[in-house]
Amino acid sequence: MASAFSAFRVSLSRISPFRDTRFSYPATLALAHTKRIMCNSSHSVSPSPSPSDFSSSSSSSSPSTFSLMETSENARWRPMCLYYTHGKCTKMDDPAHLEIFNHDCSKELRVAAADLERKKSQEFNFFLVIDLEGKVEILEFPILIVDAKTMEVVDLFHRFVRPTKMSEQAINKYIEGKYGELGVDRVWHDTAIPFKQVVEEFEVWLAEHDLWDKDTDGGLKDAAFVTCGNWDIKTKIPEQCVVSNINLPPYFMEWINLKDVYLNFYGREARGMVSMMRQCGIKLMGSHHLGIDDTKNITRVVQRMLSEGAVLKLTARRSKSNMRNVEFLFKNRIK
């Protein structure tokens, strides 16, 4: 079977005008486990879920009824056009492209009136769900705004990030290893920008949503970051700021670690996004470790928890006098 799919990919590469750039995307669920096939579109997208992503999830306790992702419209998952998330999609007038690729992530993150029945008042009006990718340097910077009152997704900010201190040869090897099998290595090369520029564009985006003002103390306005773990904001962003020779932005001083809130709300431990989703009976969609897909899946966990009455409070705060010192605000937390 493997050799048959290999031959199929080779035959497609011979007729594809993009064979030299290795551009691809998984087109159907039946072929998803081959990871990538060639196509004659000029866009790269987030990959399709594998068949195992749609298998039934088991949980230590029976998940409660939840309407998110249960409608026929939401069930028709489509890969996100990653050129669109960078403001570079040139196919918006192409019906075939629009039929295949998603250009509005809020469609797959819709909530219903029933989801709001048990929701409690929150300390913040907006949550900024973030899940970085990249171990050596940050490679991907995705953030979703979630309205705390309606639980709806307001907007998406997504940038691929070009490393600052790595050689081109090292970058190419790094990206091939990270994104090559997901079929998004070409769009990364086409769109990635330095971290300093990402921060600048992010701040413009925050200001457009009235969530940040550089003329005040520099903190977020009525919003809080939500992470799946402390690593993203506690460790990686400060490290990247040093590498990129920029100051740590003051809005990265505090955050909500969803793992700690999850532990205290449900009384059970989840070490990561996948285990949270499995315990809650939420099916994984997209590709794990593609930042934009992980951010959307974490957002689905946030929506579930809000719908069941969880209150998302700050779990960590950085010391202003010493940025390396972090105070953890929950006594019962994941260590």
C-alpha cells in the first residue's frame, strides 16, 4: 500500500508545475495518512486530519452534552488557507479555491445558545489564546481572540517567524523537519518574517481591537493570554526577545495557564492539549504541532470549559523588578 501511494505521489509530481518547490497539501481524508500530495493550486494550507482524529474519544468521566462542532456545517472541516492568514491570498475570487479552503476560522468554532446557559461572568472580556511553535527559535506565532461573554472567536493573528541567528542552510533543514511532512514548508518560506516585525504587526492588530495602547503602561486592556502550559510566555518569548535584540513587551507579564485552571475546575490532571481534549470528548481537528491548528483546538477546550461554568483567572505573573521571577498564583497547579 505504501509503495502504491508513493507511486501516486510521483506521478502527480510529474504533472505539477510546483514539483520543484515541493508544494503540497493533503486533499482527502482517505489519503491523509500519506501526509502530502501534489496539487496545482498556488496556495499551501493546513493539513487535513488523519482518520484517527475522527475516532471516538474515551474519557475517565462521561463528557457532558456540548453543541460546539456538532452542526453539519462545522463538521465539514476544511484546511485553512495559510496565505490568507498572512494577508496574501490571491484566490479570493476563485470559487474552487473557496470551496476547498477555509478563510474564516470562526466557522469551525461556533457556539450555540445552549452553550451559554451555564457560563459564568469572567474577570476579562477577551481571551487571547496562543500556542507557539519552534524549539530553537519561534517559527509560528498564532493567536485567537475569544469574546468571554459570547465565547465566539473575534479574530485571528497568525505569522510564520523567520529565525534571526540561524544560517539559511540551518533554516531550510529546520523547516523541512518541522513543516515539510505537514505540507506547509513552502508557505512558511513565502511568508515568514523576523520576530521583531511580528511583534510590531501584532501590536498594530491589538490596537485595532482596542486591546492594547502603547501610550499607557503597555499592558493588555481587559484581556489575558491563555496558554496550554507556562512555556510559551514564561520561557520562549523572553528567550526570543533576547535573540532578536528587543525588549520584552510589557503585555507578556501575566497569563492564564489552562492546565492549572483545568486541574482546579475538573479535579483531574491533563498534561497537554490532546489529553484535555480526550478527557472532554472533543475530537482533534487539523494537525497537532501546527500552531494555528493547535491554537484552534485549545480554543475549543476554552469554549467547552466556559460553557460548563469555569472561570478563567490569571495563574502566573512575572516580577517587574526581575523578569526571570514568576509568581504562580494557583496553589494547586501542574508542575
